[in-house]
Amino acid sequence: MRKYLSLLLTGLVAALLCGCGADQAVKKGDKFYALGEYFDAANQYKKAYSQTPPKERALRGKRALKMAECYRRINYTQKAIAAYNNAIRYKQYDSLTHLYLGQQLMKNGSYKEAAKAFQTFIDSTDIVAIPHLSPFITLAKTGLHSAQQAPQWRKDGSDYTVKRENFFNSRRAEYSPMLAGEEFNQLYFTSTRNQAKGDELSGITGTKNADIFMSQKDDKGKWQRPEVIDSELNTDFDEGACSFSPDGRTMYLTQCKTDPSYPRYAIIVTSNRSDAAWSKAQELQISRDTLSAFAHPAVSPDGQWLYFTSNMPGGMGGYDIWRAPLTTSGIGAVENLGAPINTPGDEMFPTFRPNGDLYFSSNGHEGLGGLDIYYVVNEELRIKNEELRMKNEEFPTGQDGREGGAAANSSFFTLHSSFKISHPGYPLNSQGDDFGMTFEGLLNKGYFSSNRGDGKGWDHIYSFFNPEIVQTVKGWVYEQDGYELPAAQVYMVGNDGTNLKLSVKGDGSFTQEIKPGVDYVFLGTCKGFLNHQEQLRVEPVKKSEEYVLQFPLASITAPVLIDNIFYDFDKATLRPESTEALDKLVELLNENPNVTIELSAHTDYRGSAEYNKRLSQRRAESVVNYLLEHGIEKDRLSPVGYGKEKPKTIRRKLTEKYPFLKENDVLTEEYIRTLDDDQQEQCNQLNRRTEFIVLRTTYGLFPKK
């Protein structure tokens, strides 16, 4: 009897201690949950659940539900499904449990079970009695239809090919890749791998806080090992989901700080590049709202708009996509993109294809499970922008007194109900989370992130390619006989109504999508230079094709060589092979009708000064006569023969072709005679030239009087 009583007492004490331990774990878990540290909270709830006796069914059910909510938020899909099922088994589910279970089953690819869970939620919810659940009914109905159709959608597939790029991936999470560089030779992405800064593990994810990493291609086009950005950009906090301004000099990214006693929300910060290094990030204040998250920034290709994700008041439920104008004075008034892009679910990770198409991810539209990728074509965006501009002109002030009536008081995308959302299908999308697109030029190829097939829910980088037919034009704007002109702009006009102003990159190039059956005119311009025009007729093709155009701009301030002008020996007669160069000069003068020029001819130092001057004058007059015969006004042309009076001055570009010459060398007779025979002949050839210099740029602009 004493032995029996002793065992009974021991059991009671153990039960009491176990119960106290479970209660303490729940309290800790609740504290972590309130701070958003769901990984730590889940561990505490799991501890409490394991210490709760099976006969205490209600308590086990409540703790299972708490576990499920944490696992759902940190993408532990399998564990979330098991925990939700336990809560339902113990009859401790709440009004949203079956909805969330259905969503987790979708992410697991268990479509039949997901359909049952969605149907149960729909059947058991009385929105008349509980009207605030109406948006969730919408989500459940969308989920039900998705569960019923997903197997067929997967079977139908698409033209996309997808490949997991393990070179960029680690045993932790990698997401939101973003290509950068003029040749897309840099790949930035977010990672929680061990090389990230900081020593502590995140209570939110159980891994290190994320940092921005970068991989770069070498001279042979091979990607190099990813490295963490070694500057003040990365901190001990979370940094991720970066994007860039069109000129590549400003990075926009998300930062999540932590506080042991207060929940902190994601903010958008910016970093500037200087001397190939990124500066310390500074907060970009979009709103005075400190209780909402602002994340996943993306700048439109024209640099005029910042798109981002937020759960601020005024949205449609969950996280929505918003946008605000980027102005010289800062961020303008924010506006919600509205329906049909935003839903009662979550819309996140906006990004742009270079042609202007908007891509984003959502779990509120019909899809294959988790976050799926969707897009809106640029033409619809352009139409909505124009409608918004017109509406703002009609109502310049909002009802609340803020500038911009449409921006302040109406949803941008509700101006038309015909707005179309497209789903790229499988395998770009999967039952997991698919998001964070980045494009390699105008072709439909690049990288994205997905947690498909990862048991821990960690994201990894994948490549994608769709062999759609895309026709593009690539142009190069540069100084004639000189280097690229990054300050240039190109005007593009098409007979289909296209009217665009294109900026060029640092190497003087631009790339733009073009359409078959359209006639285009391109005008290259730059301050201090004459304009240059190119025309292009685009024919239908059966595979992607890129057209290349050259825009050599003639300087207004420096002599411009007219290359490939040939005369008969010892005469002023133009040879037939000069026609092509002269016709280009005719085009140049027609494209710049307000310009007058001095047309000059030069000889080498051999022969008498008087003879050389007469010969060069006759040669200059021969060129002018050709121009007159082709419609150029006489008073725009001044022929001058300089003979050997003005030897050529070497510009830096020529030193690449003639390494023995230096910039600003003057090819005088004295200088040339110091060189060897071959170099002397090369210099004499350089001196024998025909060129022009701009005299005026106001011809015909004012009355002759």
C-alpha cells in the first residue's frame, strides 16, 4: 500500500509539474507570437502540446491550433496541415480554420482534400450573421474552383521551361533575384545562408536574418560564386527583395528591424551606389503610418512610379499592391491598385518586365496553390495612366484637400472593369509559392524564386524561359569618330501611334520592343550634337529577332570627318565610291535643316603650299556641288580649301587604332618626319581628309531682314 501511494503521489507531482511547464510554454509562445516571432512561438506551442495529456482534448486542440497558425506563417506546410487536422479532430477550430487548412492543402498539391476543406468552410459560414467573413467566403470560393481545376491546369502546362539553379542556392532560403548591369551580368538576391551578417537566429524564421548577395559574370560570361554585399547596406537586421532605378544607381529594398519588446514592421529603404559600393540604407518615408508594413519595392521602367506591398488601411484585405509617384521633391500621394489586381487575399512582390508589363504574386486569384505569378500587359497600364492623368486634370484636388483627386480618392485600376489579369500557367507556377520575377532583357527569360518541393518551405532560385516571338531593336548612340553618349535620348515614332522618348544606358545603347507590320522612325539627339535619324520597317518573323541601328552624332563644336571620300589622283573629281558617304551627309543636313556648315578639304605637307591650297579648294567645291545637286541650299554651305595649313589634331578615339599616336598630337611636317616610314604614310593619310564644322544652328529660324 505504501508503495502504491508513493507511486500515485509521484504521478500527481509529475502531472502538476508537466502542466505548469506547458502553461509556461504557452505564455512564452503567446509573447513570441505577439512580436511576430512565429518560429520561436511554434516551438513553445509544440512543447506545450507534447506536455498536455491526451485526455485533455480541448486543451490539446487549442494548442494545436496555435501551432498551426505559426506553421502557416513560416511556410511549414506539412506541419501546419497536421496541426490544423488535430485542432479539428479535437473540435477546437475557429471560423477560419477550414479556409486556412484548404490553402495549406493547396500548397501541398492535395487538391481533393483542399476542395473538401473549402466546401466545409463555405457551408458552415453564415455571412448574414457574421458579415465580416464575406471576403473570406470570396477566397474560399476562389480556392474551391482552383482546387477543382488545378489538376487540368497542370496537365495543360505552358511553353515555359523551368530549372532550379543550384549554383545560386544554399541549404537556406534564397529569393527575389534581380538582374542588374548594362548587360544583365549581375544577379542580386536575398539569402539567409550562413554567410549573412549577424550571429543570432531569427525568431521569425529560425534562420539567420536575410542579407543581399550578388553574383557577377566573368569575362567569359560565367557566373561567379555569390558574395554578400560587403558594405553598410547589409546590417544585423533583415534586408531583402531589392530592385533598382532605371539608371541602376539607386537600390530600393525592404528592411525589417527587430525589437525584443515591440513588434516592428517592414519598411522600404534606399541605397545609392558610389564607386561601385552601396551606401548605408536610408528609410524612404511613404506614409506616417507606423503600424503597417511597406515592402517589396519596384520602380516602373520609366522611373516615374514606385510600386510596393502594404497592409495599410484602405486596402482590399491582407496585403495589397500600392503605388506612388516618384518626383524630384520625393514620394507623392499613394494609391491602391484596386480590383481586379488586388483581392481579399495577399498580393505581393510587384516587378516589371522591361517592356512595361507588370508582374506580381497573389494567393487571392485562381491558381495552383500558394502564391502564384500573374501579369498585366503594358498597354493596359498605359491606358490607365492616361485615364488617370485626364481625371486628375478634371479634378485637380481630392475631396480631402490633397492634390490629385484620382490618386487620393479613387482606385487606379477601377477606372475600367475590363482590366485583364493573366496567369502564365504551369510549370512557371506550382502548388508552392512562386514569386520575385526578373527578366534578362526584353525576351521572356530570367529568374524567379519558389519553395516548391522544399519540405522546410525555404525558397530557392529558378530560371525560366518562354520561347515567345519577341522583336526588338538595339541602338547605339555615339559621337561620330568618338565614344558613346550616355546623355543622349532617342525619340521613337511608329505609324501605329507609338510615340516614345527612350533614354540610353551608360554605354550609349538602348533596347526597345517593336511590333511587326509597323513603320518606325528613330531620332537620336544629344546636347552639343546634330540629330541623326534612322527608319525601320518591321516584318513578321517566325522566331525572335533583334534589329541593330547606329546613331553616330556629329559634334557642333569640333570638326567632323567625312569618311570614305575619294578623288581621282591629283584631281578634284569625286570617285564613284564616294557616293555613299556623300548621300549620308545629304541626309544629315536634311535631318538638321537649321544648320550651316563649312566644308573643308585638306592635303598632306608634300607639294607646294599654293598648289595644295588650289587643289583642296577645288575638292571642297566638288563636294559642295554634289550637295547642291541633291537639294541642299547654297547659302548653307561654305567650301574652303586649307591645303596643308591645318594638320590634323589627334583625338583619343584615334589612339586606339594608331597606338603610336597620343591624344592632342598635331600631325605637322616636323612631327611626321620623326616617325618611321610606315607611320609617316599613315599620318599623311590622316592629313588628307575632307571634313565639316558647324557654323550656325539657326538657319531659317528668323526672317532674313
